Amino acid sequence: MNGLRAIALALIVGGVLALAYGGFSYKDEKTAAKIGPLEINVTEEKSVNIPMWLGIAGIVGGVLVLVGAGRR
């Protein structure tokens, strides 16, 4: 039963973080050209947006799992 509570709390925390931040960004480094010992690297910053409905669904799902785990 503790496993279900941990999953429920992870869903709730993930949903709250998704609503608070709305997404995240990361850097992607690629080698653009390599000529002998010389390399040209390009760093791109990419962002991933998390929809609001996904954060709400995470919170609601976590609450439902938490309530279901408490009834057993």
C-alpha cells in the first residue's frame, strides 16, 4: 500500500510542478562540421511545453489513487 501512496504523491507533485512551470528547456549540442582535428559545435536550446490539462490530470489522478489506496 505504501507503493500506491508514493505513486499518488509523485503524480500530485508532478502535476503541481507542471502547472507552476508550464514546461522545461534543455540544451542540445551537435557537431556541425568536422575537418581533420577541427570541430565546429552548435548548441541549441530547446523547450518543451507541458499542457495545462496534463498537470490537472496528474493532480486529479494522484488524488484518486491516494483515496483508493486509503480505502483498502
